Amino acid sequence: MNLTTPMSGIVLMILSTLVFSVQDAITKMLVQELPVPQIVFVRFAAFAVFACLFAAFNGGVARAVRSQVPLRQLLRCLLMCSEIALFALALRVLGLAEVHALFACFPLVVAALSVPMLGEKVGHRRWFAVIIGFAGTLIILRPGLAVFDPNALIPLVCAVIFALYNLLTRQVSRHDSFATSLLYFGVIGTIASGVVAWSLWEPLSPDTIRLLAMLCATSICGHMMLIKALQLTEAVVLQPFHYLVLIWALTIGYVFFQETVDWPTLLGAAIVAFSGVYVAYREYVLSRSNARTQGVG
């Protein structure tokens, strides 16, 4: 057994979280200059090219375009397109760390929704972790207090949409290949965002073009790292490292945007992160237990 393979996946996962944080910082700069649909369209168009190349080298585009569940593929892609647009909007009105602190609850939403949508069983310990995690979210939001910002609900909506996207991705992965899901994601996202972006298109300055190029490069690079990480290491092992995004966002926000967060936000983010890590740990333990049971059987 190659012990370096899981560690290589973890390193790639850590690097991907850094790249995605840089991507969000670039998006935050772009949303001050361009309409959100225009940014989303450019990002999806570049990703569509990447998806076509990926499909071409993994069985061919003609094979990848054939889906057994096209309507569910369409729905998951439209959900993700709307989530990316809303996330960009959140970055326009909120700080990087604040957005990610609230968005970090999405694995807890996935755990909660996996019961009605996938028929999965969630034990009482994971339910307790989900409840504690949502309590951490309330600490960040502080509803009913003067510091409550209604804009903070945008990342929460993004978290719910992203959770639904993840659950639908699990469903379609039972029927379609990874290349098919990737291709539908790129092409449908490009078409959906292009319809809106067409009427809002703004001329591009040289600086904006450079930022858009960097946005596309970081998006593709981050996804390639994530894909390779998932090939090398199990998703349940990698999931806790996703929370490193909070550290990157806090650092980048402070250095480049002079953003600071108060202690309740830090406390709430820590609670959400630890709850998510515990849920991932329980999923890892259960997956190992199931594997041993099947091996014995």
C-alpha cells in the first residue's frame, strides 16, 4: 500500500482551498467593476473549455454528453450557477472571512438533507453536531441584535443551494460518469449565465481582462487540484481540510482588503468548523465500519 498517496491528496486539497480563496478575492475585486452575471459567464465559459478537454481525454466528448438523468443534471447545474452568482453578490457586500464563516455550514446542511433526499441514516451524534453547528451560525448572525446585517443571509442561502447541489451530484453520480457531470456543469452554466450576461455586458478594461484571466486560471487550477485530490484520497478524509478556507479568507481579507472580524464571528466560525469536522469524522468511522462488515460478510 502506498502511504504517500493519501497524504498527496491532503496536500492537494490544502492547496486547492488556498487557490479557491484567491479566486474569491479576485471575484471580490471584479464585482466592484462588472455585473455579477458577466463575471459568472466568463468563469463558466472558461470552465466549459476545461470540461470539454477533460471529457476528450476520458472517453470522448460524444460519450460524456450522454446522460441517463439529464433533467437532474440540468437542475444541479442551474443550482450551482445561481449559487456562484449569489456568492459573488455576497462578496460585494460582505467581507471574505464573514462570507466563508457563514457558508461553512453547508456540510451540516448536507448531513441534514441527506435523510429526506438520499434516504441516508444520520445518527444521534451527527444530529447533535449539526444542531451545535447551526448554533454557531446563529452566533455569527446574531439575529435580533443591532449588529445583525440582512446581507449575511446571502451566504446562508448559498450554503443551502450548494448543499442541494452536492446531494444532486451524489444522485447523478450513481448514473453518469464524472466527465459527464463536469461537461454538463460547464456547458449549462455557460448558457444559463450567458442569457443574463448578454443584456448587462460592460466593456472591459485591460486591468479587468487581467483579473478575469486570473479568475479563470484559479478556477480551473483549483478544480484540477480538487479532482486529483479526490482520486488519491477518500472524500471523508479530505472534507475537514475544507475549513482551511476560513484561515485563508481571514488572512487575505486582512492583508488585501483591511477586513477584520469580531470575536463572536470567530467563535461562531470555530463552532461551525468543529461541528463539520466531527460530522466528517463520524462519516469516516462509519464508512470504515461498513467496509469491515462487508469484508467479513
